[in-house]
Amino acid sequence: MNRVINMQRIKHCAAAAAVLLIMTGLIVYGRETSEAAVTAIKRCVYVIVPSLFAFMAFSNLMISTGAAGYISRLTDMPFRILLGIPKGTSALFLISNIAGYPVGASMLSETVSTGRLDKRSAEVMSIYCYAAGPAFIINTVGLGIFGRTSAGTAILFSVISTNLVLAAAVNRIYKPGSASIPAAKPDAAASLTGAVAKAGEAMIKMCGIIILFSAVTAMFQAFAGDKLPSGSARVFLLSALEITNLTSLKDISGAALPITAVTVGFGGVSVIAQLMSAAGRNYSLNLFLKWLPVRAGLNFGFAKLYCSLMPEVSIPAFAQTSQIIVEIDNFIPSICLIMMIFLIVFKKTLDF
């Protein structure tokens, strides 16, 4: 017993020491971390909020109203026969593979919290309900990094193929249970308000994690200096922490596409932290983390396959200087949207 208590104290002391070291680094390298935080805030306001908020609100609305269950009735049979997808969850699988990294985790968490899916089934489904959005893969990665949309298409196909294989495998290994469909449709207005509030809370957490990881990553870069690898290896290393660092890649050929596919399939530590936030106490990510090496291997293999089927992908192409391409008009709507989120999330404490 004493040994267990001592081990817990050691872990707590180590965690406290690590936090103090990071805080010290943030102060010492204040200029670098501040610049990184400002860049991350701009990325959230200009790109993350406009592109993801609607998907997250819509997906929560589909779960809270039961629409996802009714849509699943149309698509359940082929997915259940081919992949073993649990009854009533095929809509979750489809949306999570096109909406972006945290949407699948958010939908699973909402489904568990409403009692329509058990925790164990959500843990199994989290393994294959995880993918970057097609717009990010094709436009940002394919066109922005490799100079051609075909490269992004090859990565997108590798990510989807990986999730299909994972679904076929883990569903037959773990045999997740089906999801129930509500008998009565709830109040649509209340469901809409709740969906927006939950999406807003998730969005605030997500942007906070992105800003934090961007600042800490900048601190480590400033501390390590020349000790970190240079060129593409450095970018891939940083992307394993925060996926948007991939946009720093330049002068890269199609030969690097498989490792890029692995990085996109992984999503980075920042995205996994977002998944943990979305899952909360509703289900665990232990199975998801356990299958990450398998995901990486499948992503690499499928990317190699699609490169061989698309010869133009491997032809060296110019890589334009990567930058965040956004409409400046997004700024005012995004600020209004953030203000609305705060009003909805904290409405109970406001005196109108």
C-alpha cells in the first residue's frame, strides 16, 4: 500500500516538475511562444471555426433528434454485411469520415450520453470513426504541399481505405452492440439550441488546445535550436505534435506522400487531446490508441498502392510557399459566432 502511495507521489511530483519547466520555458522564450499563439488564434478564427463549427453543430443535432438513427436505416444493411458496422450507426461512420478529426468522437460521445449506444461499442467505433476532412486533405495537403490535387486524393483514399479495413477487422473481433433509435422525436428548437451549445463548448476547447500546443511547440523549437532535424524531417516531427505544422512543408516530391499519409492519419498529439476532451467520461480511447500502429501501417501501405496507381503523384512538382488561405471577410462572422457561443454556453449565469 505504501509503495503504491509513493509511486503516486512520484508521478505527481514528476508532473508538477514538468509543468514548472514548461511554464519557465514559456517565459524565457516569450517572443517565440507569443508569435506562435497569435498565429494559432488567427488559424482558429479564420479557418477552424468557419470550417468545423457547422459540422459539429449539425452532427450533434442529428444525434439529439435521432436523425442519425433514421438515416442509418437506409445505409445499415450494406455496411453491416461488408464491415460489421453496428445497427443504427452507419450514419455516424459516414459523417465521421468526411467531417474532420473531432466530429466522430463528438458524435460518439453524444450518442453514449443520450443512452443510445453503450460505452464499449463507442470505444470500438472510435478506432475507425476518425479522419481528417476531405477539404483539408485535398486542398491543404494535396494542392498546398504537393502542388496537385491528385496527391491529396491519394492520401484521402488511403485514409478511407484504412478505416474500412479497420472497421471490418475490429467489428468482428470486438463485436460492438447496436444503437437504439428514439421512438419519439424531441423538441426541435431545444435540440438545436443544445446542439449549438455543445458544438460551441467543443470548439472553444479545441481552439484552446491548438493554441496551447502551438505555443509549447514553438518553445521546444526555440530551446532545441539546431538539435532538431532540419528540413522535412523537422516538419514531420512537429506535425506529430500539431498537424497544421504540415503546411510548413515545401520543395517536397511525391516520394514523401506515404509518410505524409501516415502523419495525416495519425492527426498529431493535439488532435488526440481534442478527442480526449470530446470523449470526456462517456467512453475511453484506450482501444483507439492501441490500434494506432495498425492504422499507421495501413495508411502507409495504401498510400504506396495509390501512388503506384497514380503515376503523376510521384513526379516531382513545385511546392508553393504554404500559407493559410482564407477570406478576410471570415473575421467578422467568426467573431460574432464566438460571441454567440459564449452567450449560449453561459446563458444560465446571465441576467437578461
